[in-house]
Amino acid sequence: MLGGLWRWVRWVAALCVLVLLIDLFFVIVIWVDGTQALGRLIATERQILGLDSSTDAGRFVDATVTAAHDWVLVKTGLGTWLTTQRSGLLAALIDGLWVLVETALLGLQLFAMRLAVLILSLPLFVLVGTTAVADGLYGWLMRRTGGGRESGFIYHRAKRAVPVFLLLVWAVYLVPPVPMNPRWVIPPFVVLFAIALRLRVSYFKKYI
């Protein structure tokens, strides 16, 4: 279990680095007004999500963004160090790289906001996944009692597809620095995840 958790942590860390690199590319190369465009993207996404601090979902998203800010900047002392160095010996270097710092801070806010949305969507994956498993078990039982054929080809590919679809929804929703509406992005992956899980269960070997 710890090994699986560690793999997920590594994937999230790799996504963080990828998001920062892509955000920097857009800020420096694509967007004319740089970090201002990234700030507008955050505002647009909050409007798309319809976040309201009076709702549980809104409070959770805000709390996730605040927690990410506190862990990265406050608890590490990085925020205080950057503020101090802007008027210290490294002022010229910090000022020269300030676009990198601003991009990282805004990118962290957007990443945390989207991560909170994905966490809020987990019950949907659990509910649909449970239904897919129940339906898959019924199909497995019918094959076992009715003499249906086995297909190792389908089973092994469905087995690999389950985690792939979970990782893809994270990558597709977290990485692009463009407005993303989770109502359109997440449901297709939920359906694909459920289909793969259903096939994995139903085409499991007939005799255990």
C-alpha cells in the first residue's frame, strides 16, 4: 500500500514540475502580458467553477489553496526569504528571476484549485466504480455458470487501462494553462474508467 501511495506522490510531484514548465513557457513565450494572463486564467476558472465561500465545496477549494500556499511559502520560510532578498545582496538576481517566482506562485494557486476539484470528484469515481464492479461480477458469474469464453487479451488490457485513465484525468485537467471546465473534462474519464473496471472484473478468470 505504501508503495502505491509513493507512486502517486511521485506522479503528483512530476505533474507539479511539468505544470510549472508549461506555465513558464506560456508566460514568457505565448502570452504578451505574461503573469497577468495567468492571473486572469485563475479568475476565469473560479468563475467557471462558480466557487462560493459559503458552500462546502467553495470552502474546501479555498482551504486547499491556502494550505498549498502555507506549506510551500510559510512553513518553509521561502516567502520570507524571497521578500528579504529583494532588498538584500541577491536583489538583482531575484528581480531578474521574479517572473519565475510570480509564475510559480500563480501556478501553485491554479494547481491547488484544480487538485481540490479532483479530490471533490473522487466520490463520483468511487460510486461509478462500485457500480462497474457489481455489474462486472454479475458478468463474471454468468460466464462461470454459462460456459462463456475467457479472454486474457481483454482482461490484461482492461487491467492496465484502469490506472491509465485515472492518471490521464489528472494530467489532462491539471496541466493545460487554459480555462478548464471539470463538468466537461472529468465525466468522460469517469465513463472510460468504469468501462475498463467492468471489463477487468467480468473477464477475470472463471475459476478462482
